[in-house]
Amino acid sequence: MTLLDLSEGAVVEIRGLRGGAALAERLHAFGFFIGSRVRLVKVAPFRGPLMVEDVTSGARVMIGRGMAGKIEVSYGDPA
């Protein structure tokens, strides 16, 4: 599942990236790493970007749909 598959308000953990080193470097610059918990705050209409929030720091970033489709996420390990 990727960020594009989520509904607004969903809190998930980043599990992997389907992009190369450039994508990983850009996400690290935003403060997002594998294992980070993020919340999908808002999805812009008309195929616009997604606003994603780091749950720990509260930092918010707008991410394009191309990048969001390469970020694999999950709701976490079942308890």
C-alpha cells in the first residue's frame, strides 16, 4: 500500500521506498525515514499534491502524487 491508497487522517508507518537514492535523499531532507509515522492531512483536488505530517515532530510537507505513489506504508504490526 502507498500513500496514495490512504484516506485523509490515516496514520501509518513508512515501510519502504520504490524509488532510487534521489527519492530517499529528498524524503530524508523532509525528515521522513523508514520507520517514521506519518499522517495524511489533506489531499488536494484535481490530482494535486498531498499534505503529509510527521507524527513525532508535527512537521508538514506537500508531496506530489508521483512521489507519494513510491512510498510504501502500513498501519503497523497487528497486536
